[in-house]
Amino acid sequence: MLQIIVPAIRQTELWDESKEEFVTVPPMNEQTLQLEHSLISLSKWESKWCKPFYSNKEKTAEETLDYIRCMTINKKVDPRAYSNLSQKDIEMVKEYIYAPMSATPDIHESRNGRGGPSEPITSEIIYYWMITYGIPVEFEKWHLNRLITLIKICNKKNTPRPKRSTQQILRDNAAINAARRKKLNTKG
């Protein structure tokens, strides 16, 4: 979990150009955002924006702030806290999102198994993988990168080893027999 503290703001007056008058902005107390990058936050964001979060397209500032809203797990956060996040805070969130959160080395593989273009990863695809590999739904609260690492491990462990050809089996057996003959000093 990532925790960000948004400093308090004092009551201020701002000029509203459309109404041509000063508007009083009420004060905001210091806000603590508790953020979790999980399958739950991903699902919330994708259901609102109707597009995959993991894509090559850059997110707009509005989409980024909305994902931070979806990541927030504590209640009663002043909505103005999100617009008062500093660039440093947003960078911290991005670092947290892309942190591996696992000691397991990255398992590089093609998502479709054929090496060609792959389908976009959406929350529904991740839920499908969880069901396929028997991963409990409670794991949707894990950091998303850790959950995806677990899914990759399940995939790797469940992939059958490639079958050896008959010629390879004969070569291996011949090598084993030759080693035994040499060790036992026999002719076969």
C-alpha cells in the first residue's frame, strides 16, 4: 500500500471569469490517501473508461487522477485532494504501480503463446486467468504486478515440457549406455 499526504489548503478567493466575480474556496484539511494498485482498482477504472488500462496509449491527466481515485481504499477523502496532488506525488504513484512487488524474476513470455500480437490485458482477462489457475478471488486485493507474476508462474508450471523426438531419445539412451559400458568396462 502507498500512502500520500496532501497538505491542507486555506480558504482562498479565486476569480471566476465566466461569472466575473470572486468565489470563495473553502479550506481543506490535510488529506491522507491510502492507495492500492490491485485488480479491484483496475476493474473500477476500466468499467468507467471502457478501455484497457494496460495499453500503449498515454493516459490523460484526468484518466490518471481517476485511476488514483480508484486506487484509494480509505473513505471520506475530500475530492479536492486529487486535484491538489503534486507532480512528485503522481510520480510516486507511477513508481508504485510499476514496482514488481515480488522477488521472483520477471518471466518473459508472449501473452498469446505464438509470439505475434497479443490481446490487450483487461481486468476480465485477469479474472479469467485467476479462475483457470484456481487462484482465490481474495488475491484481487494484491498489488497487481504481484498477482500477474503469480499468474505467469502458474502458466509456466502448467505448461507441459516439450516432447523429445524419437531420435533424441535414441541419442540420449546411446549416451547413457556408452557411459555405463565405460564405467563397468564391458562391451555391452
